[in-house]
Amino acid sequence: MLHVVFFEPRIPGNTGNAIRLAAATGATLHLVEPLGFVMDEPRLKRAGLDYHDLANTVVHPDLEHALAALPGRVFAFTTHTDQGYTGVDYQDGDALLFGPEPTGLPPEVLAHPRVTGLLRIPMLPGRRSLNLTNSASIALYEAWRQLGFPDGV
């Protein structure tokens, strides 16, 4: 099973979409507090549609608790690296860690000893970032593809 980690997410619609992503792929979605919304936020529920019961979502009080719950490697996504996300041989249990919009992951998270590596999703020059859930989708589907889409139809 793969894991997607949103560090201090702020936009409820993005998290709702990530709940749908987790439900569609079988990944576990980990949310690291503080959240920029409450979990019963109407925009979160609307974006997640009726997938909330189909997704495995875990809320952690801080990054240390989230990292302790992850069984495998942790890849942090950032624009501050040249290593592309497709250059990794993903394994079952890997976690994909993403920071909040608009700031991304702070330096202390990128430097955490539990972080296996820093990865980047290529973009055209002069573009600041992709939408958070779009980024998670791109990376998660590549990892899931490499694993052979287990349980996917």
C-alpha cells in the first residue's frame, strides 16, 4: 500500500479531492495538523463526494506522529531539487510527502532524517507550482503504475 502525506493542508477542496484519490487507488491519506479547515467543512465533503467511507484517511497531531506511522521510505516533493519523481523505483509502503499551498514543505521538513529523498515534478520555467492534489495524483499514479496497479481494474 502506498501513502500520501499532506503536511498542514490549508485548502479543504484539495483535501477532499485527495480523499477521492485515496479511495480510487487504495492509498492511505495522512493529514498532518494543524489543518487549515475542520474535517466536516462543507467544501471538503463536497470535493470528496461520497468517497469518504471508501478512503483510508488518518489525521496526525504533528509530523513526528505521521512519520512514525509510515512503514517505508518517505519522499518529499519540492521544487528545491533536480531529482525527478520518475527516477525512483517505488516500493510497497512508500510515502509521498507534500507541503501546503502556497509555501510547500519548510526546510526543516525537507531536512528531516526520516525523509529518504527529495523529488520534483517537472514544469515549464517561471511556473511556481501545481495544484496540491494534482501533484499528489501525478506522483501516486507513477508509483502505483510501477507496482503494477495492484487491485486496480
